[in-house]
Amino acid sequence: MTFFFNNFDLKNIDAKRGPVRLRTYGKGPALLLLHGNPQTHAMWHLVAPKLSESYTVVCPDLCGYGQSFKPAASNDHAAYAKKQMAADMVDVMERLGHKNFYVAAHDRGARVAHRLALDFSDQVKKLALLDIIPTIEHFERTDMDFAMGYYHWFWFAQPHPLPESIINKATEDWFHAHTSREPKDNDFFHPDALYDYLRAAKNPEMITGMCEDYRAAATIDMAHDRASRDSGDKINCPLLILWGSKGKIGQWYDPINIWSQYSQSSVQGSTVNSGHYLAEEAPSEVITQLEAFFA
């Protein structure tokens, strides 16, 4: 990678469940940045360097993604439960010497971050979630628009190895189709970031990890989310919600109202002039929002 993450250290941390690849650099309070699907920590390459001027930034590859450890498929998908993936992140941060920290997360990483704020409330000081509503809300509100627009949620969640076998036959074609609303609509991906995404996706173990992530979302995560909601467990740190003005979240939902039902603390947020990939399509806006929120 030619210019990515200037001054950042690229390393592997031997976490409890396996090695986690990450980049870290900066000064000040710790800030954990979690990526979405089908990406790696490289999605933060335009945001992390600026934030590192005020924060010690940590950008890991999630379990199953990038170059981090990838548990095999299982019948209960427990290895990819967001409770477990959240615990992985606490483990990593503790090994780096960070007992509490800020969190900003996108897409699948934001689902891990939601659980992180519920299960490890003492560690999470503030939470910023990009372009999601709670997983349980998506499933319970499912209609034709969601089923067609987020069809991959139901495809990836089919039993192993059905979706994997199809994706692995034409991984690069699948990736571009998955990340584009129209042909060449993902041209905002920097070549170095795209290389990292495709390098990971061409590993069949990563495709299995991705599908297990979605299988967990439709099964064990739903059970955990229902239990948390039934018990009244809510986010208790300040919460920032951002979503792309050209994406589906703001078109279909009222994100602030929905997240307010899952938080007992203040909720603020707004649109960003982008599609789904906020940090790469509109990095300056994302940086401005995060700096103001975490300050």
C-alpha cells in the first residue's frame, strides 16, 4: 500500500481466539474504528490519519474478514455472534493497553459496536454508528423494499456452503456487483483499498466468515437482541448516527427515532452526502462529524 495510513503501525495481535490484523497510531484517547462488509480496516484510510492527530486510533480487521482469524462454519454460528465479536475487540484493545475508548463503526462493524456498547458499557465512552439501524429492527420491519434492496442478507444466510460456492466461482465479479448501485459506481474505492478488499475476498475462508456473520445475524444475534430488548438493556453512552443521503437507511427509516428507542443516553445525527460507503465517499464530512462528537 503506497500511501495508506502514514505513520501507522501494521501488526498482528495474538488475541484469545486468534490473530487480529490491525493498524494503530496517534496520540490521545483511544478510538476504535470498525469496518463494514465486504471490506477490511483499509476503508478508514482517508479518515484515520486525520483523527490520529487527536486520538490513538486502532483499525482492526474483524473476525472472519481481511487478514484476521476466520473460524470455520458451524451449525450454531456462535463464533460469529456479535457478542463474541465484540468481546474480541475488547480483548484486542486491552492487549494494546486501552481500558476504555471511543468507537466509530460502519455497516457490519457497527453491529458489532452496538453489542459492544451493550455488553461492555464501562469500556465504551461514546459511540458513532454509520449507516445502520439495529439488526432486529431490519428483520422485524422486513417488507418488499428491504427484501429486494438487502437481498444479500437472506442469500448469505443460506446454509453453508451454498452462497460460498457461488461467490467463489467469480469473486471479483461478485464484489463489484455487491458494492455498486450502477456499473463503476464504486470508483471511489482507492486502488490500494480495493486491492486489500479483493485480496481478502479471494480467500474462500473469508467468504465463509462473511456468510457466517450473516447467518449469525439471522439466528443467534436475533436471540441475543430480543433478550436485551426484553430486559430493557440499552446503550448508555452518547450516540451519534450518520447515514448516507443517497443510501437506503434514510429513505426507508427514521434513524434517530429508531435508535432513540435503543438508547438511554443522548442521540444525535444527520445525513452525509454519500451513498453507503460514507468514509470513502465523503471522508471530510465524516471527519468533521466525528471530531465534533468525540471532542
